[in-house]
Amino acid sequence: MYVCLCHGISDKKIKKLALESGILDIRGIKRCTALGSQCGKCVKQAKEILSDTVQIYSQAS
């Protein structure tokens, strides 16, 4: 599912950055992608996806 329609950033991309690159905050995601740089409507949903991913990752460790 696309989270950022302006730049074509998907939930899979956010999860991949979190799990494979260890980027666990929205600031890091924004540094690696164009997330939130145009209209900004995607940031809230991206934060939720990132939070859920970090929670699952923490429980698995």
C-alpha cells in the first residue's frame, strides 16, 4: 500500500528501512526518502507503520 502518494513510498519501503537499515524513527525515514516533503499528509500514517514495525521487531528480539 502506498503511504506517500506524492513520491510513491510504500509501507513495505518503510518496514524495509526499519528492519534492514535499523532506521527506527520518522526523522531517519525522512532523511532516506522524500516522505512528507510535499503535502505532508503521509507522515501520520508513516509514523503508525513505523511504530508497529518497531514494536513487532522489539518483541521478536
